[in-house]
Amino acid sequence: MLGDTWGAIKDGRKAHKLLHKAVKGDSTLYDAYYGLGMYHFWKSKKAHTVIKYFGWLFRIKDERERGIRELYTAMDKGSYARFPAMRALFSILIEENRNDELISLTREYVKSFPDDLFHKWFLGIAYIRKKKWQQSLATYEDIEKHLKGVEFRGIEADAECLYYKALCLYHLGRKNEAAHLCRQILEIKDEVNKNVFYFEDYIKAAEGLIKSIAGNKKSSE
């Protein structure tokens, strides 16, 4: 996330070697599968992003499914890695567009952490992808309510939440409200660190949504 791809590769390979040695000695060290799962999935995901353009140079096995299985093993059988593995699966299932699976997993997670915000960011995206606009709007409204109590949050969280609320409102036909939220994002655009956004540049996304709203108004006149 900080841009040090080679550093990630170096650290990942070192950790993978040690974790693999551990489970080879004792296959019941289920917490180790958390690290192995993270390595196998993200190595494959990032590598195949490059291979898509330079496939003739590389032959790297796609182990995304193996990584997911290992994370489920850590979640189901690990002594310490149950919730770290579950949280890791949120980002992975969203990455793989396995939205129903993600929604099901968040229902399990919320039993232990009913007030935690982490899973709600992914849940909102899953609902958007399924075009369940009202459920997604309710999710981001809940996020917004809890964000107000987070004293040292980054302003980027506000921008992301505002944009997805606006997107939901737009698809629910409440376009004036959506435009109002987008303008709030543009008011803080110079304060935002775009490098920390997970899915997209919400400044550009807000600008694009405002243009769509303006275009719809002209076509209806």
C-alpha cells in the first residue's frame, strides 16, 4: 500500500519459508495458515496483474483459491487467528467479487464485534455491487454516525463514506441530495491523500457523479 512492492515480495518470501517450515513440522499449527493464506492469495493476485501484460516472461502458479482455503482453515481452527483471518477474507472476497460470501461472513463477524466499523466498509461495497442501494445507504449512514466519534480518523474516510452515500442516493432517485454530498467532497479535495484510497479516487468519482446528475437534468428539461 505504501508503494514498496519489492519490499513486500522480500518480506513475504521470508515469512512464507518460515511458516511453511512450521506447518511441515506440525500440520495442526492452524494459526500459521493465516500467514500462508495471505501470502498465497496476494502473491498470485499481484503477480497475475503483471502476467496479464507480460505472461510470456513469467510462469507463476495461480494460488488464490489455495490462499482462501488456508485463511478459512485459520479462521475455523486457529487459536489466535480466527478474527484476523476473517478480516483478511473481507478484503479478499471483495477483491474476488464474491459478494454473497462476504455478506454471509460479516453476519458471523458482527456477532462478536457488533460496533466495529471495519467490516461495514466491505459490506457497503458488496451491497452496491448487488445493486441493493437502500441496504448500502443504510450501511454508510451507520458508518458516518460512528465516524463522528473517531477522534483521529483521516479525512479520507469521510470522503469515501460521502461518495458511496451519494452514489446510493443517485440510484435511489435522490439526485439533489447526491450532488450536495459530492460538493462536500470537492470542498475538502486539497486536504485528501489520494494514495490511501482502497478502491478508487473519490475526488474524480464525485466530479463524475456531479456531471452525470447535471447531464440527466439537461436531458429531462
